[in-house]
Amino acid sequence: MKNTKQYFHPLYILLEFYVTLRNFSVAIIYFILLKYDVDSSFYVVMRYFLYVYLTLNFLYIVIRWMTTSYIVNDGSIQIDYGVISRQRRNIPLSKIQNVRKQTPTALRLFNVTSVTLETGSVNKDAAIKLSLISDKQAESITCALERTQSISAPETSESVVNMESETSDSRKVHFTAAKENIIKASSMSLQFLAIVPILASIYYKINDFFNIESKVNHWISNLLTSWISIVISTLIFVIMAILVGIVITYFRYGNFKVSSNEEYIFIQKGVLNEQTFSIAKRYVQAIQIEQTFMKRLLGLAEIKYVIAGEAESEEDKFSSLYPFIPIKKAYQLVNEITPNFMVVSSMERLPKSALWMKFLRIPWVWIIYTVFLIILNINLWWSVPIFVITYGVRFLRYLSMHYLIQGEILQFKSGLFSSNLFITRREKVIRVILKRSWLQKHLKLASITTVNRSKPVHFESIQDIPYEFGKTFIKWFEYQSTKSIENNSD
């Protein structure tokens, strides 16, 4: 494929035209199928409009397919596109940070896939999408990218690579989702509730063409006449909801696998719509291990990578590993996949003066609630529970906050009912902020914030740490800046 002009697979034409037909499906069904025999001028004009538009749209898709091409060299990828206004983009492969591949079931039959190459840019052209290319072409792009990344990687402890270990055979599988993981994921992600919008959507779409509202209302009224039928219907609905939740979760997280080699982290998921994502380890800026309240009860966690050039869409946020990993396994995965972000279990707790600081902050929620009670002339004893909850939450937050600097590693841990462990390295921090309020100065406390490259920029803060630690934190960061200057002067 090197130095050879490549085109998208011809299926690109059919897929794009299918999207057009889907967008105009209601108009096509109504004007062309259901009202085909109506001779009214309005219906005739609408039918001919659809014929002409669909024909022109199909021809435009064909021309766009013929005029879109790309060339991949060892050092760059060049894309030519545009029907009327021709454009060319030339992107160095060293600037590509993440590779996303998506393969629906229908495309797998033809051995084609869609590949998205993500750069760290923040503009609209940050991602390069190659729609419907062959699996062989996708593999060639991935190999060229890995070779370029290996050559251009800085010679640091986190990027020294054995060139022979770049092949897929050297990948180590760290985690594979088992059946029990799928069942836990279906209950934790509340996918079983999807049956409600699914049934509602089916009902409204059928009702648009066939008036079934009266029949459905009659069926429901008959159903509610007997408690036995109500119980049986409820059980059937619950069983269906559970099964739907398991099926949706299986299709989404089935075949989930996390693997890695020296340079990349590989994430694969999906049954019908297979998706893969590769993350260059040197672009990982930080790691977050998150636990919601329910996950803490079940001992589960989610690992998230803060990456330069990360996708903005939550749905496409593939920098997250499997969201229902046992907490001990999560720590093990971090240590195995990214040993430079080693999890340190023993961390420093906030000083007792930090508890006083939290207690002395103005309880605005309690004050507003109390004023509300006074205005409505309600007994002020009702404000006592809010007062207790407010200061109880502050006490629990004090107990849950931890911090640590160990060598190149910086860790923050916070949370109340949920938990968030943040891990980064000195060279990944681009800016630090130390703030002190008047009260913090008197209690010898401070608040610190780190800034990491991401899209958007990632901020992480912790309040009421000892001021002496804050000064150590600033010196810790400045050492990296001094080291960078010395390296540049050499």
C-alpha cells in the first residue's frame, strides 16, 4: 500500500445512500408507497421531487467516492477530497495519537472497516476518518503508525521500545470480560430500563401508520380488571426487562478485551458492532480510578485514561477501560499496563486543621434552607437535620481525602459516597496552581490544582492540604521545568 493511491471500498456508495434513504424513510413510505395512486398535484410534485433528489444524491455520492483518495507513507498520510473544491491534507503519522476502528456485523462479511485517526489538535479537523477500507489496508496503516511512533518516541524510561516487539503476537492480554462481568454490567448500567423507550418507540412508529391507540387502551383496561393478570404481566415485563438489559450489555461489552505491548494499549469491545481502540502510552497524561456508590458496595471500579486529544463525545470516549472491573484487578491492570503510573496504596491524610477549615466554611445550603423555613413560618427544628447532614458530609469528605508525592508520581484521592483516585507524573503536568484563602493562611493550609493536556484541558484539585506540602508540590513541579531547560541547553 506504500506510495499507492487508495480508495474507499465500493460499499461506501451503498452505505451513504442507505443513510439518505433512512433520513427520508417517512417521506418515501408516505408519498411513494402509501399515496402512490393519489393523483393530487401536491402528491405528484412530492413524488417527482423525491425521485430527482434521490437520483442526484446517488450520483453525488458516486462522484465523491471517485474523488476521495489517500496515500500512506512511512512518515505521513495524505488525503485528497472534495467534489467542486478540491482539498488536500497531509498529516505526519507522528502526530496521530489514537486509532479507533469500528466494524459493524454487516461490514465484517465483506472484510471492511472504518478507521479514525485522532490527533491532539482542538480544531474541527482533529480526526481523520477513513470510511470503509479493507481490513488489510487498516492493518497496514496501523503497522506504519506503530513503526513511526516507535522511531519518533523520546528516549525516556517510558518509551524505550524493542522494535521486534511491535507485532500483534507480542501483545499481552490483561483482561477479558467473563459472563459474570456481563451480568454485573447489565445491572449496574441499568440497561434493563431500555425496554421502556424501546416499547414506546415501537408503539409510536406503528401508531403513525395504523391507529392502534384504541385497541391498546382496551387491552390495558381488560388487563387491569384482574389482579392475577396484573401480577403475571408485571412478572413478564420484569423478566423481559432483565433479558433486554443483558442482551444490550452483551452486544455492547461482549468480547471486551484489554491488551498491550510496549508502545500501545489496545481495547476491543462489541459483538454486533465491533470496535477497537489503540492508545499510545506516551500520550497518557493521567489515570483516574473511579467508583460510584454502588460500585464501592460491590467492590468494582472503572479505569479512565486522560489522553491528549481525547474524544469529546461521551459515547466515543473509548479511553475508558471496562467500567465494572474489581477494584484489586483495577490496581493490578494499572501497574501492568502503565507501570510508570504505579498505584501507591499508602497515602497521606489531611491534617486536623483541615477539618476545622471545612467546618468553618459558610454552610450556604443550610442558611438558605433556614431562611426558607422562616419565610414560610415553619418550625426551625426542621433545619436541624440539614445542619447535621451538612457537617456530617464535610467530616466524611475530610476522612476520604488523601494525597501523595513519591518520586515522579503524584496522587490525589477524594470522594464521599463515590471515590476518585487521580494519578499523574511530573512530566505530564503542564501547569500547577496553589491558592490560599485568608482563613487557610491562618490555619497553614492551601489548595492545589494540576493541569494536564487533554481535550478539554483536565484540571484536578484538592483542598486544605498542609501549606508545607504545597511548597513541596511547587518545588516538585519546578524541578521538572529546570530539568527540561538543562536538557534543552545540552
